[in-house]
Amino acid sequence: MTPALELAGITKQFGQLLANDRINLSLGRGEVLALLGENGAGKTTLMNILFGHYVADAGSVRVFGRELPKGDPAAAIAAGIGMVHQHFTLAGNLSVLDNITIGTEPLFALRSRRSRARARLHDLARRFGLQVDLDARVADLSVGEQQRVEILKSLFREARILILDEPTAVLTPQESERLFSTLRSMTQEGLSIVFISHKLHEVITHADRVAVLRQGRLVAERPTQGASRAELAELMVGRRVLHPSRTPLPPGRTLLRLQGVSAGSTGQGGLAAVDLDLREREVLAIVGVAGNGQAALSRLLAGLSLPTAGSIEIDGHHLRRVDPSGLQQMGLAHIPEDRHKEGVVSDLQLYENAILERIRDRRFSAFGLLRPRAARAHAATLIEAFDIRGAKPTTRTRLLSGGNMQKLILGRNLIEKPRIIVASQPTRGLDEGAVAEIHRRLLEARSDDAGILLISEDLDEVFRIADRVQVIFRGRLSAPLPIEQTSEAGLGLMMAGEERHEAGTA
């Protein structure tokens, strides 16, 4: 039988970077293929070539035996390719029905075909278990529901090959299981699926086959049956990946205390009467589905927003004023959620980003003028100490991979030995090797008496390095629980709004 998809000799180069190097890959009808690789391995480039966003320098793409024209997304959609990006491409102010049907009707049609579209969508939702209110405003939907809308949008356009980029990045464990159950039912009707993921347990459990990219080359293809997480991680990075283990430490005094803190509107991702205590030598995890107040908490503790109620104490001192410079001087370091938008200025050189938060430090500036020699020396120290690969102090920061960019942000904070570290989604979208390194650095800081507030949507990460955990839902925090007294299923239920007692292992 002709494969659903064939990629032959795909090559793509950006300047000196060879992103894809003569890649040959096929996808069977009704097959689930997982695509793995380090950050910068070429996965997204390959999928963008397939969908027509990029034009390959060499090679061809065939869908059900017919070659696709290069660089033509409309042709890819017409051939039956649907793509669900990690960050959804939906209009929040429009209804579900409008989001799905937009662009599918002739511009000058005499009458709308909404009733026919509604009937067809009801049928698709019933067949594939993708129930969603077609009249609901997308902004009012949960993250899991928005993902269903994206998948329905592809199915409505008659996709026969579905590409999903990090499909469970912001889902609860229960939502993830429902998603994969839905995807499996789709394959039974002939749909073929490619999904990119860094969660190796998902790959092993739900994919039929795995393809591994490393430095732009396809280095391995194999069935997932019988594969192990350690084996796949080693294939991705080219070496054995050792994750650090958390050892119990006696917690010290309270470093950070929030009492009754509110900020923003709880209906729009704000905080409502939050209580929190972070102690020396502990990792306190805040978990929840995106949009429940994590971003507001992170921005508040970065000094980028002000509380509307409640009090904040650092090391026993009540803060009368919350601002980035003052928090930094009190020993608080901040690792932002979005490394591209909030963590670095991508067009600056690495050494400039290395001192970005300490531009007033006399080591690096005098009388308002930068001391470039001192800044470059500082950056060279960071590059060596934090293993920022393939970079020099004068490298443009936008040329770094996601993992190396995160190491730069982590390094410029940890090298100053902060007492409090607010780490928001520190390993989102990173490969196993980069995740292991960042976890090791955070646990080292914990051993040096720092307190770490870990804001994460990744329960694997939480169970690896956290000592205690609190769930955030609609701007409110649950009471803290020792990590040993929780389970993934229980935390997932709390993240979806269930009662606190569901989090226990009993």
C-alpha cells in the first residue's frame, strides 16, 4: 500500500546552519509516528517544510503517492495535511464555529453554509469524541477544549495526516489521556498522525514508531514496543542522560511569604487571596493548567506588577514597594516563562544579555557607559560554567538553541548565588539532556540554602525535584502537600478543579 507520507532527501540550510540533512522518512496509513530530537535538531523545520511554510533546498514530499508543490500551505491542506501548533492559532473573540469555518467559504457567496457546517461538525465531534460547544466563545474555553477545536478544524478541512507539535504541553494528565484515546480512534478510521513530544513516556505508550533527529540528521527509526526512555534519551542527545535525584534536606527558615495576596482579576488569570511560604533548602512547586494565575504570580514576584491586597515578606522584611531592582537586591532571582519574549533580547550579543539584569552593577558599567571587556569576560565565565554550547560572548543570542538560551538565563541568575529563585516553566519545550542539566543546577542551588519556587505544568518535573506542591486553580492556591503524599492522578484532578482530598495517594 502506498504510504500516507514520504519525505525523500529533505535538505534545508540557513546560512551556515544545516537544519535538515538528506532526511528520508515515511508514514503509514493509520500509523502514529513520534518525532524526537534535541532542541535545534531540525524537527520543526522538517514539519514546516512538510506543511509548506518553508521551501526545502533539496528533496521532495509525497502525500498518498502525489508530490506536493514546494512552499504552498494551501496545497498541503488540499492534499489532506492538518497541523496543530503548540501555541494555538485561534481567535479568542470568535465562536468555535466561526474559528473552524473561517476561510472555508467563498468570499462572495450569496449565502452562508453555516447550518451545513454545524451538522458536519456535530458528526465529526460524535465520531471522534471531540465534544465542544460550537457557539461558545473560544476565549471562554479551557486549554483542552481549545485543542479539540484545533483538531476539529483540521478534520473539517478533511485532513488525513495530522501533525501535532507538543500536543500535551499544557494539558492535565486526564486531558492527555483523553487526547490520545481520541487520536487512537482517529487512526482506526485511517488517519495518520505525527506528533512531536519531549515526554518520552507518552511516546512509548502512544506511538507505533519513533523517528529520532540529531543535528539535522535522521539517526534512528524503530518500533516503540520494547523501547525504553533511557534508550530514546540517549539516541536524542548522543550520550547517556542521567537525571539528578532529589535527596531530602531539612528545610530552614522562611525566605518568602505571601499572605492574602490578590492581583488582577481572577476571571482573567489573576490571583485571589494567595497564601504561600517558601523555605530554605526546598523546592516548592506550583502546578496548574495554563491561565489559572501562574503568570500573574510569576510577574508579581518579578516586580512587574503590584498586589491589590495582602502582604509580601522576604526574609522576614515586609515589602512596602515591589519593583524588579529592589527584589533583585534582596536576593530574588527570576527565570521567566517565555525565554524569547521576557528572558532575552534576541538581537543583542550574548555578553549583553549576560549582564542585562545587572546593567547598573559597577563591574559592568560606569557613568552610564558599558564596560564591554568586563561584560565579555563575565559572559565567557558563564559559557564555561553552564556549558552554553557553540557560543562565544559575541554570538547573537537569537542563534542559540532553546536549551542554550535557557542555560544563559539560568546562569546569569545562579552565578550571583540568590537566596530565592522563582523558576517559571524552566524546562518547557527542552530535550531530556537540557532538562537534566537545569534540574541539576536548581537542586545544587537548593543544597546551597536557596529556596526555589517552581511554577510548572509538567508533573514529571514536579515529581522529580519538588519537596512540596500546591495546586493553583482560578487564582487560588491549595494548601501545600509533601510530594510523597500526592499522586499524578490526584494532582491532575485538582488542576481540573476537583477537591483537595483527591490529591492524596489513598
